[in-house]
Amino acid sequence: GDIAEAMLAGYWISFSLYHDLKRDAALAALQPLIAVFQRKDFKWLNVRVLYLFSILQYDLTNYSYAIDLALQSLDLAERTSDAVGKLNALTSLIEYNRYLSNYDKSQEYIQRSLGLLNLTKLDPIQGCRNYGFIATSLNAAGWHDAAGAYQKEALRYAFDTLGCIRVELKTDRLNERSRTAIRRRFSISASFSMLGHAQSSPIVSGWTRW
């Protein structure tokens, strides 16, 4: 009814604010909704609210709380057979544990997520997060060939599934090892060409476009 529609609108407002990098506003908009979602037992929405609240807490460096929220989202998604919700939570847990150097745990969540990739239709944000976080985790754990394969799959996803005509990679302009790795790894792709150092297009201080 009207309550469910209002709650859904509130969630998407919070989600949009987060993706506009307005994290404080997103958190302020989301917090009043959490108790209502739980009290009204809106399971599908609650899975997503817990997921978004988890990401916001992670950005605030509340890592233990972020992991706990992601686990709650995952548990509810599993109990309601919500494949998209499960993949969202697992993708977050892959990255959280990778960042905290819990590589075995991160690899465990990678394994749990792989079977879902063929069961769900990834939206662009999901696809970028999943492929990117898995590749980063594999590389951090020393599985460099597997990470490279995932990065190539991410490019295939970008070009073939999303219909991108250009993919942009970032690296610190002083990190010659990273720049060399990008050249070696992707120059073999027929659909990829290195455009070089775009000095006029800084992203943030110390970073540049490739």
C-alpha cells in the first residue's frame, strides 16, 4: 500500500544520494527507515536497506558493523530466495574481508557468489562491483593469473553486455609498475587500446586517467 511505496521511495532516495557521493545525506535519509522496514516485515526491502546501510558504515570505517549488517542482509536474502540480494551482500563481504586482509574469508565469499552469476541479470553497478572486487581480492591473495582473467572478463562484460565503447582505467601517475601491468595485460585485446597519459584530465590529486 502507501506505506510500502513510501518506504521504497525512501530507499531509492538514499541509494541515489549515496551514488552522488552525498554519504551523510544518504545515511540521514536511510536511518529513519530501518526500524520501519523491520517492524513492517518488508523482507525484500529490508535486504536492500541492510546492504546499503552496510556500505555506508564501511565508508565510515565501522568495519565490524558493516560486516555484521552485510551478514544480516545475506541471511535474510538466503531465507527469502533473493538471488540479487544474496549477490549484493556477498560482493560487499568479498571486498570488506579483502580490505581487512581476511583473504581466506574473502575467497570463501567469492566461491559462494560464483553460482549466482548465471542465475541473476546483473545491472551495471552490480557487474562492476562484482567483477572488480573479485579481481582485487584474487590479486591481493596472490592469485594473479586468476585476477587477470577476471579483469579480462570485466572488459568483456563492459563491451559486450553493457555496450561500452570505451573503458577507463585509473592508476597513480607515479606507479610505473601498475602502468606497465595495464599495458601488458590489456594491450593484447583487439577491442582495447592504450590512450596514454591524459594530463589535462585529472580525476583527483595524484591520480590520472588511462
